[in-house]
Amino acid sequence: MEYQTLNNGLKIPTIGFGVFRVPDKKECEESVYQAIKAGYRLIDTAAAYYNEDAVGAGVKRAIAEGICTREDLLLLKCGFKICKIMKWLNKQLMLLLKKVV
């Protein structure tokens, strides 16, 4: 897993796993668990997705089975409007990086 270092020193995974539009609780829990098992350490979630309890259950299961520790994981959670802004900013950053690289 590749990481990027933010200007405050925090290292975040370059690629994350999102749970937007996964309303089925069992499917969401299993998806999060399998994503962590596959090596994902950044989970993108939000209250607006209405599946935070399932995300938590998947994380708890992975920790209980020793796949990772809580400290290994970054749970990215933001409000819906903030998420839209973040997605737009990420898109703009990717466009800029394509021009630079």
C-alpha cells in the first residue's frame, strides 16, 4: 500500500475503499471486512450513507480477527456537502497531476 504524507505529517493511504451506495447492512459489513482483509487501510464513509453501523461491524470483525489494529486504519468521514467538495477537489488534483506527470 502506498501512502502520501500530508503537510501536518499524517500519512494516509493513496487508495481507499468507499461504501457510498451500499445500503444493505450485511453486504456493507462483509465488503468492509473483505476490503481490510485485502489490504485497504482507508475507509471512506459518511452519515449520509446510512451504513455507518455496518462499516463499524466490518472494522470490528477485522480487528477481532487480528487482520489489523484500529491504529492501522484511517476512517474518512465527512458530511455530504463536504464529500462533494472533497470529490471535486480530488478530481481537480488528478487532472493537475496528469498535466504534471
